[in-house]
Amino acid sequence: MVKLEPEILQAVEKPARYTGHELNAVHKNWDEVRCHFALAMADTYEVGMSNLGLKILYEVLNNREDTLCERVYAPWTDMEAIMRQRDIPLFSLESFREINSFDFLGFTLQYEMIYSNVLNMLDLAGIPIWAEERSDRDTFVVGGGPTVYNTEPICDFFDFFILGEGEEVISEVAAAFVAWDKNSRPGGRKGFLREVAKLEGIYVPSFYKVSYDEAGGFKSIEPTEPEAREKIYKRVVKDLDKVHFVEKPVMPYIGIVHDRIMLELFRGCTRGCRFCQAGTSYRPVRERSREYLRELARKLVDSSGYNEMSLTSLSSADYSCLGELVDDLFADFEGEKVSFSLPSLRIDSFSIDLAHKMQQVRKSGLTFAPEAGTQRLRDVINKGVTEENLMTAVEAAFKQGWKQVKLYFMMGLPTETDEDIIGIAELAEKVARKYKEVTGKWGVTITISVSCFVPKPHTPFQWFGQLPKAEFERRQRLLKENIRERAVKFHYHDARVSVLEGAISRGDRRLSKVIFQAWKDGAKFDGWTDLFKEDVWHEAFEKCGISMKEYNERQRSLDEPLPWEHTTPGVSREFLRREYDKAMAARLTEDCRRGKCSGCGVCPSLNVSIRDWKRDEVRIDV
Amino acid sequence: MYKYRAQLTKGDEIRYISHLDYAGVMERAIRRAKLPAAYTEGFNPHLKMSFASPLSLGVTSDAEYMDFELTKPLCQPEVFDKLSSALPPGIRLLKLKPVKEPKACQGKKHKALMAEVEQGIYEILLPLLGDWDKAVNAVKSYNTASEVNYHRVTPKKTRDIEVKQYMVEPVALSMSGDLLKLTMKIAITQSGSIKPAEILEILVKTYGLPGDMGKALINRSMLLGQGKPLIDLV
């Protein structure tokens, strides 16, 4: 058991990151359960505590009588230094036990830039970093979350991965462990991996062999064990009303990133933006019922004491009964001073009216995502939003009194030209002028936030070569020069980080040694701009004799095998190919939520169907 | 509006949360308790609540005071039970009293909780690293010094403080098990005060108190106004 002396806690920033004892944290007797699960995020306490997936899995696991689940996050650099200096191992926030005494350490993999932190946490825990070096005594290291649709660059560090939605399968994993343990652990470590490999949605990377062609290109990946499937499909919950959702969130004593209730309305978004990995990986759309959401909202307010609730989803304004749900919630919580918010808005006046209603008087600022500066490019990415839509929406917003608008764009999208970049500036200026037109005065702030496009696996743009860093930076300058309106503020992402993300997100197994090298040389918290060490990463690629450009800048040929296709969210290669062709022709694809089926392959391959409560009323094509 | 005063603890579990975080935790506890709490007006309504003297990070307390308002005059036992059962680990409700506001014709209102605080009593426990006699002498020299200066450095500014002006009584020294125990009564004034951790630092660094500062645990045992615990002022 780890005990931290006052002098340690007095010396670090935000010591309450490490002291646990939060309300609703679950403390079970270690010796009374067979399965001990540590759930981790390789980021700070404040980020980890804000993750909805972890909150759900924490309750699901702790609801099992044979299992306990505790939390662990990445110590900040000040704490890490002390832990290394004093040989303090990584510990959990409930029992303060050493992480390597748990049976499982499960990481949620939210984005590629935390991989170095994953290695750092394994090292701090005293768990061998390479999966093949782990013995029967060692903790099983498990990964899940959004980046699992290409785990190849990190698969040598993990024993297995859970693909897709975890609330059902994680319980199956715990049950399989308990059975294996009761049975005196037949076959040792590998014996257990054989058991979990039989479960749907589980990928055991050591049960596969990768081959490369003579030129060094990825050729194929083949199962080497009878339990290993050729293709692993993600897990998906068919009815979101029938699975456990968070009811008693662990309440932090200190402020966290999302310090409010998150009420998840639905999963999936089929608007079909071609750059968006979430759009392909969470399909199909499945809504919770209005009644169940109401019930959950009540439980969450009562158990947390929060007075803020975010109605979360990939595109919350698309929830079919949103207007009615908001009315219900307003009625249920009248007099309790609970405020509600929508994390993302659709570009239309329905959204504006709703946002107006929800915010009542406080007008904090509105965010829209046109993503591209010209209609041509918006059609290429299938954004399905016109300049007219945007102008109507902002006009409504300005009439309601908003005077801060944030617009999200991407740079480096396929087929992008300088005209598209300048289009971003022009669009922002048109929005600023619209304010003058509507209100008759100046004083609006338009913030444009422009990220660098990273092509992602299992999207129609998975074949595209990413722009080189220098070209991103040239386009950033070009955009800056073209903004003349003072009301327009320009923020852009660090291209250095985006090109690394570009290399890793479409990487293969050979990148594991690069990630290991970079971590060895001091890479950590790469997602934190001030801690990002660009040189360390470039040197790591060089030391390993691997070209970064081969992974991020190379345009893949449409018929080459891709190293991530065996771990799939269910969208077919043929669908992605069709979408690629349509993108090149700037042709749109309908949202299958209410429109025509686009034949992505998810519903038949996962035996699941769309759930939208108003689908039948408004469906265009039945 | 109906005002209540609560005496709460800040336990070992939450030693390292800030004063502001403590207030946020209490705000959520009151909401969980389903008490008919009164809110401020405005765009961003907050619970009407106020606290006495803030506690430094790392210090526990048996004497945290909070005034809060309800829109209905609930009886003391009901408020006490509801609030108690909604508290997180690390906070206990020790006492609760309705605040009797003076009649309007008397022309005065209760002073703000913060303004009522005049003195705090703190206890520090730390391992003895050497002779007891040396410890006795260190405390004695400190107590008899007519003037002690402390150079306070914070991220924002540095300033020199004369410490003895804030000592209400001499520092008392005793043993508690195998730990040294220092008890100090400190004046808390509008113009400033001295922190118990700072007195400890002076005792160790200037007066040679043989104690392990890195393991010192500080607790506030009382906050006084007009010589009485704040809970007895209402």
C-alpha cells in the first residue's frame, strides 16, 4: 500500500489529484473478490475524471460481486519525479494499492498523443512494457476507446484490446477471468488470452503474424492461434435503454475538465462527414428513450449535487425528441437551479432557438463547425452545410443577443487549394458583417479555430497523404494574411503535433519501437503543447530507421492492403471506396438516420439497427 | 430568508483541497441534501453561503464555519440530519444553529462570518528528531523573544512580517505519543495574520526545534470571536 508523506503532497501542484476518498468512489474488500481491475487514463486526473466511458465501466465492473474496480491516472511531471526519486510505484486512488497487484490495467485510449504516457505509466507501475516480457504473475494490460480501430502501433505493449462499446464485453472479460481463476488458471497467461480471444470484439495482437512485402510495405496479417478471428468487429450495444449508464459518478473535490453531469442522449452520427472517424466508428445511430433519459437525469442530479448538465452526443441537436426532452427536464428541475447545455450545435435556427431557451439569459458564446471555407470543399467532405445555412443560423443568434461566435475549420483536407483557405477568412468576415447588418453596430467577436487535418483509419480519407508540416504552416500564414476584419480572431493548431498524430494514427506494428524509443528519450504528455518534444520524436524515427513521411505523407494506393483493416467498426472497404470517389466528384451522401441507406455495412455486419424515435414519421425513403 | 451556521470538519481525506474547492464541495452537498437553499440573483445564481477564515492547503480542521440561507424555516434537527447525510468523506457536521437576526428596529445586522473571526487555535504534530530538552529550549527562546521577523515569499509578492504581534499566547509544547505537539493561539486580524506552518518553519529554522517538518500535520481546533467559538456567537 502506498502512503504519501505530507512533504510530498505539499510539494506538488494540485495534491488532491493523488489523495482519492471522493464521494461515490467504491471501496471493496480486496480479498473478497477474485477480479481486480484498475481503470486508467494516461492523462491527468482532471482529464481522466471527465471521461464518460470510464465512469460507465467503473460502475459496471463494481456492480459485479466478484470484481472490484479502482482508478488511476497519469501523475503530473512534478509528482512523477518524486515517485521515481523515492521508488513509489503507481497506485490506485481507492485502496492505494500498487497497480501491478491488480489483475487488469485497462487504458482508455482517447487519442494517439497519449501513447508515450501509457508506456510511462506501465513503467511507473513496474509492469513490463512489452507484452511478450510479461509473466504469469503480471497484470493483463487492456486497451479500449476511440483509437482501437488501429492499435497496431501500440499492440506490442498490450495483452488485448476491446473494440467498440465496452459496457457489455468488459463484464464478459471479468467473468472469463473469474472462471479461469476458479479453475486454477489453466494454460497460464496464454490460456487466459485464448479464453478472451473467443469473445466477440476482443483482439489479442500476439495471436497474429504480420508480413511485409519486399519493398517493406504491409502485406498481410494472419491469425496464428485457433481462437483468433480473421477479422474482429467492434462491439455495439443494441438497445441503450437496457445497459447500465452512470448513476453515481465519483465526485471530484477539485475542479475537473468537464465538471458537470453528462447525459448521453444517443450514440452514433451518420451525417457522414468524410474526414470524421467518430462518424464511422460509432455507427449506427441509437437513441435512448426520452423516459429513460429523464429517469437518469433525476438520479444523476440527486447523487452528484451538480447543477449543470450537458446533453452529450456526437451531434446532440439531432436527438429526435430534443425539444420535448428539454421541456421535460425544465419541468422536472424547476426550482433546483439546474442549467442545461448542448456541447455542439447544428447550423440551423432550430438549434439557435433551443440554445436560447437553454441559456435563458446568459449568452456565453456559440460554436459552429462549417469545417471548410468554400462550398466545393464542404461538398468534398460531405459536410452538407451551405453558406446560407450558416448565415441564417448566425442571423438568428445575433437577433437573440449573442455576440460571440466560434467557427471550427480544418486545414489540409483532400483537394484543398489556396482559394479554400482564403474562403475561411471570407466566410468569417461575412459572419462579422452579418452582425452589423442585424444589430446595426459593431462589437461582435468571431473566433475561427483551424485544426490540421489528420487522415484516420476506417474513413473515406484513409488513403490520403497528409500535408507536410511546412505546407500546413504556409497555409496558416496565408489565412492569417487574408483576415482583415478586426472582429475575427484566429487560432490554429500546432502542426508539429498534427503530423506526428498523422504518422501514428495510420501506423503499423513497426512503429512500436519508435514509440518506445521516444518514451525512453523523454517524450510524455505529448498532447500538452508546452511539454511536446518534437525533436525527441523525429530522432526516435531516425534511430529506428523508419521514415515518418512513409506513414503520414504517403498517398496510399486504393488497392493496397492496410494494416488496420482486421480491427473494424463494421464499415466496409467498398463503402469507404465509394465515398472516396464521391468526395473526388464533390457529391453528397445522405444521412441514413432518416434518409436513404448508404450501404456502409455496419447494420448487417453487426446485426444492429438504427434507433431514431421519429425515423418513421419523417423518413424520406422507406 | 432563514440563516443557519454550521461547524464542520475538514478531515485528513481532504487535507489537500483548497478553500475554494471546499466551498464548491459544500455547495454540492447542500444540493444533494435537498434543502430549500437560497440562491443569489443574476445570470449565474450561487448558493447564499459564506465561510470564516480560509484554511491553508494541507491543514485539517475541527472548526470550519459556514453560514448559509434557506428559503423556509426548517427545524434544526431536520437540517442537521439532511446535511449530515449528504456530506462526502472528510467532512462532518459537528454543530448547527439557526442564526437569529436582530430585529430590524435595532438597526444592526449580524456581522459577516469572516469579520467575526479574531483568533485561531492550531495544533501541530511532528516527529521529534533529537533531544526533548532542545525542543523545550527552542520553544522557550521563541516565546521570550520580543520581536520575530518572517520573510514571506508568495508567487505574487514578498513581504516582511513581525510575527510576535499575532501570538495571543505563548506556543505550548508537549508530547503526544511519540510525536511533538505544538499548540498555538494566533490572532487573525483585518490587516493580516501568521500561518501556523510559518511559525513552525521559524521554530525549526531559526530556533533549532528538532522536529521533522516534512512530516508535520497541522490541525485547526478552534476559531474564536469575542473569546468564544463562532458557533456560540449566534
